[in-house]
Amino acid sequence: MTSWSFVVLAALRLILAGYVAGASPSLARGHAPLRDWSGLQRATITANPQRAELVIELPAVDLPAGAMVDQPASVGELPVSGAVYALHAEVVDAHGRQLPIELLHHVNVMDPNERELFLPISRRILASGTETGEIRFPWFLVGAPIRAGQLILSNAMLHNATTLGYHDVRARLVVSYVPERRPWPLFTVIPWQLDVAFPVGDKSFDLRPGRTERAYEGSPSVDGKLIVIGGHMHQYGRTIEFWDATTGELLWHGEPVAAQTDQPNAVPVTKLYSLTAIGLRITPSHRYRVRVIYENPTGHTIAGGGMGVVGGLFAPDRKASWPKTDAGDSLYQKDLRHFMGPVGSSGAMPPMHIGH
């Protein structure tokens, strides 16, 4: 697999890890706006300048046998500035010994003060899990920006399918970065995503027998170029597309390759660059549409059987100023509560099937 393929898979994994869980409660139900991090546990964030490495470690939790722990969000500040080009997740015990990575479903990191490209919600900046392994960008070419003092929220889900329980388990991300003020990487890139179930909550939908089409439209918050694009569908997905809805132009078309039964259908990665041109330009003055088509031959409805996500890397224009979030926005608040999880407890649950 090429490094560019890893880049897109990382972005798609971030989408699934950050957005796939159940829908969040709304402000209409009487919740006060959430923006106070003082009650959260703190993540331990350490930097090794000699290795240009950063470790983000979440607070310890107990992981009983046969249980899933949906760990609530913790807060921290990044101590360094630079461009991230590689990361991987680890699970360790109280003595720092590595535990099987299969215990980790996912770990996510977001910036609650910066918005996503297509939505006024918190920007996901890092994510990893069992499925991704190590994620490594071509360090001299692209990197995702981080800055000293940047406030982050982190959460994780741990899944212990064994008969052995663990005490004081900690999930962490090990991040490699290029320090600031280097002439590389050449491009600053931001992971982006657009899916047919936006804006907030569960990204899957029930799949009725026969043909199903779903779509969603949105506009980017800043001008820039899509560098690479890929997609994600479930079984029976036939095609996924990315359109310029303003002009009616089909910008990208993906079809799944063969997959094993009950496994997600992989969509080939497309590199939107050549020797003479870099990227596909998108602009806030246009609306863009993601569209997915399914053909369900089973004769019955498949609960949660559909999903349609496009994503990859976006390079904002050099003069673009990335927008901040609005704490009073209802979508921002819904998404934030969704990410924060069961604040105040680790919430062990019975074993369950992990579908994504």
C-alpha cells in the first residue's frame, strides 16, 4: 500500500472513529451550553524534542473481562508546534508495559476551538485504532499542523473480548512531527470528510430491500484544494460520488472492490494531483454533494446496513484563515456532547459486536 493510501485511510478512520457512535442529546432537551473543561480529567502529554515525538496518554481505566469501556473525554494542551506525519496507538498497563492492541477500538483527538471544513463542529485532528496500525505520511510532502498551547480533547473506546481482566489500562497516541520553522513538509493539509448522514450522530442508516440512494450537501468554510479522496461503504454499496452541486459537475466517482461477507467495501483511493497540477479546488461559494447508491438483494431491511463517507486531505489556501467554532451553535453543542461521552464514569458494558 502506498503512503498516499495510508493518508486517506487515516482520514477515513478518523471519520469513522469520531462520528459513528450514537446520536447525541440536543439542546432542546434542556441542556446548558457546554464549553467548560474544568471538570474533565487531564490527558498526560509529553514531548521528546530529540526524537520529534509526542505522546498523548489518556487517564487509566479498569477493563474487566468481556467488557467494553467508553472512556469519557479528557483535556490537555499540546506542548510543541509542527506538522504531524506519523502516528500509532498503544495500550499500556500501570507499569508502562504494552498490552495487546486488540483491546483498543479507537482513540480520538479533537480541537474544540476550530471547526470542521464542512460543518460548524469541532475539528478532528488525530485518530487511530486497531484497524489502522501505524499511519505514516510522506513527511517531506504533507503534514497536519499542530501548535504549542493548542487545547485538545481526547477520548477512547476499549474492548476486552477475552476472559482476562486488566487494571489501570491507558490508551495513548504516539505522534511523530516535523518541528516548526523547517522548509518541509511542502503542504499543510487538514483531514476532511463529508457523509450522507451529516450533520451529527450515527453515520449508518437502515438499508431497505432494493435500491437506496442517500445524499448530503454542504459548503467548505475556506478556499483550498482536495489533494486525495477516498470513500467508505458497507456491504451492497454500488457507488459513491462527490459532486459540485452548484455546477452539476461530477468531481469524483468510486466503486467498491470485492470484500468478504459482512465486511466494509473498500473504495480505491484517488490522487488528485499530477506533475502539472496539484489538487481539486473547492470554494465556499459552491455547494458540494456526497451521494451513495446501494442495492440490497436480501429481500429484508438491514438495520444500520448503509453508510456513505467521502474523505481525504484538504490543503487550504496559504492566505486562508481557519475559522473558529461558535460555542452557541446548536450543531457544535450536539457534536461536543456526543464526543464528551459518559462524563464522570468509564461505563463498562457487556460485550458487543464492533461493526466498523
